[in-house]
Amino acid sequence: MDGTPPTKRPRIDDSDIAENAIVRCTEYWFDDGNIILQTESTQFRLTKSMLSMHSSVFRDTFMMPLPLDEPTIENCPVVILSGDTAQDWNHLLEVMYPKECFLKENPSVDLLAGVLRLSKKYDIPLFRKNYLRRLKSDYPTTLEEYDKAVVWSNIQGEDDMLIPLVSLAWEIGLHSVLPAMYYWIIASAGGDNDGYMPKLLNNKTPDLSSVDRLACLQGYIKLVELQTQTTMSWLDTTKIPVEACQGPADYRDAVKRLSMTCPESTVLSGRFTLSKHGIQIGTQLCASLVKRRRIRSSKTAERNAGTSCLPCLGCPSGRN
């Protein structure tokens, strides 16, 4: 019989942890945990059963025998997760270990992104399905779905959230939401502080690739051109006065001055109103002109123009 003692797994003591600047996540460090996951410099002590219940990747991993030289802490094996971030894992565990039942709050963009990234990598279908539904509901692919949708009803609305969401859509391969995201970027291109336009014109904008910038800028130009032929065609002075006009003969001049005060961004986003932009000269427009050249067209032409122009945004074909 060989008298050589069996090889033991090395034990990581507190001095090693301090020396390597490793920190324990106190919120997700459970006394009954039997596995320690480490990402970046953060460690989480969890239970294999919980991870296996949600993730087929972890379930298959835990069925394999551990190497003899596997490091341990408090008799728990330590698994290093490369490529993940501690923030993403905090978000995933927040969903996996909820502190309240029947949560009604919408997830933040960071939480949504973290859960979708990790649920794809580790095959966690339940969480992935739920958060994909939220993303698809807020950025639909058809006019019928758009009619039913309420913007940001499934995700917390945040400043400058669209560019990170575009980056996330590419990362997880969800190309079907890109046209709607591109549309909201170009619809918000102007206005206060020029909106997204400076970011579109800056080729160093983080998380916005040249493909995204080109699609948005080309779409912006085409949508503006298209709306001059549809929704905003009533501002064409060559079509004024209409046959039903009654009153002063200077309607054409009033419309010309009104068109010069109309920001393109408000037209694209559907926020243009006479009361806001034509308060000084709106009274010079007859009711027939307003009704026939604006109100009637806004419910059909603009919506059809916008949806028919989505393919011009340069998005990959097909739904996913």
C-alpha cells in the first residue's frame, strides 16, 4: 500500500484574500452556500441547487468531478468566471433571489442588460424569456404592436438609454428591435441640447458603432424627405390656398413662416403642434387649411411613412 498521503485541495486563507484584494459580496454570501463564484475581484457564496435549477450550464458543470487542485474557501470550491462583471452578477442574483414577491417595478437598463447577457451565456431560459419580452414590447416590429405599446412601460426610462440598448441588442443578437431603437434615436436627434445628433456626428461616441451611426443618419435624411411629401406636405406654399379656404389672401405667407419655425426633430417624433410652434401666426390659418392639410394627414400619412421607411434604417433582415 502506498504510504503517500492523498493530495489535498489548497486552502485559501484570509491573508490570501486580502493580498489579492478579493472582496466578498455580503448580500449574496450565504452561510449554507456550497459553491463560490468569483468574477473580477468579487466573490459570491451560493448554492449549487439554486444555480442548477435555473441554468443548464451550471447543472452540467456541477455533475463533473472537481479537479484535485481546485482552490477552496471554507471547504467550498471556488469557480472563476472569466469575461463576466460583478455588476452583471449582482443584477442576475437580484432577480434570482428577490426580496419581494410580485415585483411591479420595471428593471433599469443596467439590470436588463446584465440579466440578458448572463442568461444567454449560462442558458437561463426563464429570466431570458421575461426580459426579452420586455425589450420587444417597448421596441415593437409592426405598426399594430406599436399601437398597443406604451413607450418604456416595461423598462425604466432613463436619459441616453437608447445607445446602450442598441449595443445590447447587437451583443445578444436581438436584431429585430434595432429599427425601432434607431427610429427613436433619430426622432430625438434634435430639440433640447441637440439631443442625440452630436453623438451621431461623433465617430468616437462609446457603444455606437459606425454601422449604427450610418443607419441612423441615413434614416434621418430619408424620413425628413418622406415627411415633406406626406404629413408636412400641407406646409408646401404651392398648395395654398386650398379650394375650401375662406378669408385673407396671405395664408401662403403664414404657412411659409410657420414652416421655418418647425424643428425637424419635432416633426419626426410626432410632437409638432400649432399651439407650440405657430402661436403667433396660427390664427392666420383658416380652419379648412388646418383640418385638410394637417389633421387628416397626421393619422395616416405620417404613420405609414414612418413604418414603410424602417427598412431604410439598414437593419439586418428577419425577426428574432
